Amino acid sequence: MATINFDYHPQFFTATILEWKHLLRDNEFKDIIIKSLKFLSDEGSVVVYAFVIMPNHFHMIWQIQDGYKREVVQQRLMKFTAQQIKFRLLDSKNPLIDAFLVNAKDRKYQFWERNPLSVDLWSPKVFIQKLDYIHNNPLQPKWKLAQFPEDYKYSSARFYITGEDEFGFLRHHMG
């Protein structure tokens, strides 16, 4: 099996909902993130090795592909997901939309904290540490979202145990 070429530096990425609000408790909003990751993977701009979507943030390990700029791909992900969340909240007349009103020149609503975290993973050891962190995140006492990593639906943990990619965009780090 081929392994990751660390010359291209996979990255650990974290995006957080504005003011840590628990907007992503609703699966409808988690599915927007899944749809966006699938699109980016299908177009060939990213490879997604792992992810977890928590109630107020998500983590992933991804690798931007040659010919694409990290900042551009990241901006597309954040903008698309924010727009889709906004449309869903407005269309359903969900009063939760008011919690995301902002007084900004460039937007009426804001769903993501600015400057998401993106850290290059320079070694297999650090990659595995982040992978374990991602898969165990739902088990933390403050979340208690599952008893075992593979039981949490919005995570790549099950893929790493069974090899089945129910999301259609995951790639195992071992090739």
C-alpha cells in the first residue's frame, strides 16, 4: 500500500461556529459540510483523510492538491457552507438566524469564526496523533456523543475500522 507523501503536507483543519454556538447539533447542517467536502473531493482539489463534525466545530485532515491554493479552497468551503446554512435558516423561518446577525460591512450574517485553524502535518507521527484526536473527539466527557468512535455517524472513524466510505470522499492514510 502507498502511504501519504509528506512532501505535500496534509493539514489538520478546524473551523468553529461563531461564538461556539451549537448550530451543528442539527444533522441538516452537518450534511451541508459533508456535501461540500464531497464536492471538493470530486473536483480533485482536496483529499480528505479524516473528519469529525461536532455540535459547534469540525476538524479534518485534508490535503490540498497540486494546482490549488489552500486559502482559495478553504475560503470556498467556508463560504459555501455559510451560504447554505443561511439559506436553510431563512427558508425555514428559523428564529436561530437572529443569533448570527452581525454588524459588518461585508455581510449581514456570520456563521463561522474568522481565521480557522490550519496546521501542516509534517510527520506520520503527528498525523496519527491528529487522526486519533479527531476520532476520539465525540467521546470526550463534555460531549458524550458516542460510546465508541465508530458509533458517531459524522466522523471518519467507522471508515478506518470497516473500510466502508459511506460519505464517498474519504481516503485512508495508508493508501
